[in-house]
Amino acid sequence: MLDKCLQAVNLWRTQIEKGNTMHLYRTHTCGALRAENIDEQVRVSGWVHRKRDHGGLLFIDLRDHYGLTQLVIEPSSPHFALAEQIRAESVIRADGKVVARDDEARNANLPTGDIEVYLSELEILSETGDLPLPVFGEPDYPEDIRLRYRFLDLRRDSLHRNIVLRSDIISWLRQRMTADGFREYQTPILTASSPEGARDFLVPSRMHPGKFYALPQAPQQFKQLLMVAGFDRYFQIAPCFRDEDARADRSPGEFYQLDLEMSFITQEDVFACVEPLLRDLFQAFGNGKRVTQEFPRIPYAEAMQKYGSDKPDLRIPIEMQDVTPAFDGSDFKIFANMIAKDERVRVWAIPAKTGGSRAFCDRMNSWAQGEGQPGLGYIFFREGDGAGPLAKNIGPERTEQIRTQLRLEDGDAVFFCAGVPKAFAEFAGRARNRIGEELELIDADQFAFCWIVDFPMFETDETTGKLDFSHNPFSMPQGGMEALESKDPLDILGYQYDIVCNGIELSSGAIRNHKPEIMLKAFAIAGYDAEVVEQEFGGMLNAFRFGAPPHGGIAPGVDRIVMLLAEQENLREVVAFPMNQQAEDLLMQAPAPVSNAQLRELHIRPNLPKTTPADEPAKE
């Protein structure tokens, strides 16, 4: 290694002695050369993207971070034989003269497509071995290969562009937040447990045997404490750590948020700050797609009834409606008996414009059965009448009632879900999305934003029947102490809000509960004794006793923002070094065992299970 460094230095010295002060590796990047550089002697370095042999001439596409330049090597060149041997993805340095491409050879899709470099000098800087996955062409490859060789995967143009986009978005956010009067403050990584609801990542303390730090699930408490400390308009591109299962829109292990908090503000102030921020961001990086100009505010209860979800995809023009009266007392006994037995039962209709064929309705029914449902009742309309088993059972008058209410026409259909809404709402929401996809009703050329507001403070656990917080426990209840003392807990709403875009929740936020007595009362309703609250959240609670301003904030997810703007469906495609679905870093081989000496230093003795599911032999 030292010898190579000395050789490079000696080469540079020799060049200087000859009057050649050209940089050791490059005068230009591979994306910089243009027609105005024609006839210049240049030096470029990069990776061999691909090679082509055309009529004796050898062409090399040379790639670096900035772009791609075409090199041309003639058979008469003393470097021709060496160039023929070079493998794709080897790193080379090339000197040569910039020339104009022939008209028929120009590439309008390439910034350097008007020129090429006729090679005069060639040096191999680093040779590659056999590639475990190709870079050129970007074919699909298994996830484990891509993640194990992520440094190769990142050379692919699409993934490379996504990571650059991520950097540009974060830079834009920092500049915009600063311009809006926010200051960036850092909060601790080694801390105590956070009340975000997920499992903590724990870090053992060497200096305090038997005690553990927790990596922050979010900087929630610290950003509130900064407000109590007298700071204002805080932001941070904050790392967050949660030991939870992976999803396409949720990375296992860690993710980043644009965390922000403000003092002496109302919910409206948060909306007025964040809405233009996200609107301008998506207009700046959204490749011309339409962006919602004024975010609609949808109460939680309305969102669940219309869309079956608190993160509705508003690109789908389908709103569910309650059609219970049309089935109450009807001859369709399945629904009619359910309604008669339980006053909570409702029948929701999911309209499907252009879905009025028996084939499509049967496909949806089969899909529902695949989702674990008994089926999905339907009516479709043709020649002015409703068709299908449900239409025959409820009769033409009730069928017409449904058609009129939903404004359906010939060629349309409608599907039905029945029961206690809390039990079937999620499935109904999935059915709505499925219908939108199948019938190609989604307007994909837009970013459809909305606010979800008026979340309930409390909910009933279906298993235990106990009350618990339904959202953020540190939120201010609407109506304050009076509401907590006089209302049915299930009727109390919080100053809580989510931002949703294209069916993906980007963030949750709230106006915080800054009064100790209200916090203790809210936790008491949820079944937490004052002693428990003091023990778990004593730092924040104690701080509030020394003068806390009204404050609130929000934390849009950076990874999800980039995923949407990069038009990807998985966070893996916008994170440089993600984990796999099992929360393993295949590149760095983490998590990994540690030595007994390290464990003894931490006063930890492993108590491993005798077998794990991965260790069990497959059943014959």
C-alpha cells in the first residue's frame, strides 16, 4: 500500500518537473465535458461502466458520481490490449483529447452526448473481481445479495440518484427551516425510554451495572423540555430508533424525522407553518406532479367512515357511505338480522364507478375471501336496474334507494360491508383501495395531502375492556381539565393531527399538555397512578411545575418524504445502508455476537433460548 502511495507521489513529481501540472487523477469529472471542451487535452477517472467493440474501435463508458463520458480507443493505440482486458467496474484513469461525436452518434439523452474522448494514456487504478451483481442495466436481484453488496448496489444509477435526492431534500429542509426562523438543536442519543409505544433499543451501561440507556424512539421529551427551557422554534433532522417489525414504509431499527416544536402557538399555527413547507417541498422536487394547494382537514371519525382509514389515499375518488336503512328490515336476512340484534351495526357501501360487470364483482368477492372474509356482497347496474343476489333480495325499491344515494349509473357497481364499524372499517378501507387499483381510478399524477384531525384521546382495549390512550399521551385534550372531569372519556378529542399524502402517514403531531394537573388527570383516566407517571415521566412533569409555555409541534418522516418524491414503494430504495426485513445489516454483519470479556465488563450473562425458529429443522 505504501509502495503504491510513493509511486503516485513520484509520478506527480515527475509531471511537475516536466511542466505538466495536471491533477493526478482528473481535470474534469465524467459529467462535465461539453462541446466547448472540444480539442482540449483532459484527464478523467472513474469506473468502467461498460465496454463495446464496434468495427475495431473499442468504446468505454466511464462513470463517476457526476455522470458518464465515452472513451474511444483505436486498435493502433499501445493501450488497446490493456483496455480489452479491463473488466467492468474496474477503476481507471484516462488521458485524451475531446472530440465531437459524429452526428449519427450523438446521444441527446446524455449530458456529455455531444463529445467523446480519444484515449492517449490509460492507467488501471483498481481492478475488480467477479461481480456478485451487475451494475449496468440494473436487473432485479434478490434483496440479500443487494444488501450484502450494497456498495455495488449503490453504483446503480437509479439508487444513486435516490440517495443524491435524499441529500438535496434534507439540505432544502434545513435551509427552509432556518429561513422560517427555526434553529437546529441536537438532542441526546443515549437517553431514557420514550413513550412512543414501540419497543426500545437498549444500551447497557458499563459504569452503572444492571442499568440501561435507551436509544430515542423520538426526541419527544427533549424538544418539549427545550420549550420549557425558554427556547423557541426548534428543529432537528433527528434519528429515531424503534425495535419494531419492518414494512414497506417502515424501516426496522432506525429512521429520520424533521422534528420541530414551537412555543405560544395553537394548532392553527402549526398548520400555517407546516402546510406551505410541505407544499413547496413537493413542488420543488415532485417532477411537475400536482400538489394539493390547501390541505383538507378531515376529522378522524369522518376519515374512518368515508375511507376506512386514518391515512386515506385521496387520489382514489371513492367515498363510502352508510346505507343501513336500505337493509334494515329487508329480505336480505344476513344483514337485516345483524341490524336487528345490535344497534351498533352499520352497513357501509363502497361505490365502484365503471365496475359494473359480474366478472369484476366476482373477482372482488374472491379477493375478499382471500383476505379472510366470508365474501363481499355487491350490486351492479345495467339497463336501469340493479343485478346480483343482493338486488334480488332487497328488491327494486331499496336497490334504487342505494343507487340514488350513491349517484350510480349503468356500468357501475357497489360493494357492502356490514357489522360493527370498528371491526370491519380496516377491511373496508383495503377494499376501497383495491377497487381503485383494479379499476384504474387512481390519479397518479398528483401528491394528494390532507390533515387528519380530532383524534379521540382514549379508546377501549377490545381484549381487556380497559381505557387507554389512542394516540399521543402528552397531547392536550380539547376542553382541557373541564372535558376530562365532565365528559365520557370516549367522547374526548385531543389536539392531535396527522399529515397524510397518497395514503402514507408522513407525521403525527400535537399541541402538548403543558399542565401537570391535566397530565396527571389524563393518565389517571387511562389507569395510570400518579406514582407511575412520576416515575416514568418525572423529568418532564417536574419541568412543567416550573413554568411551561403552551407549545406544540410535529415530525414529518424524512424517509417517507423521499420515498414519495423518488416514486419508490419501499424505503430500502431511499436509504443508503438499510437493514433487511429481519432487522439485519448484511453488509456489516450486525447484529453480531460479542466477546465474553465485553459481556463481563457490562455485567451481562446471556440467557439464550435453546432453539430459535431459524434453527429448527424443517418438517417433513
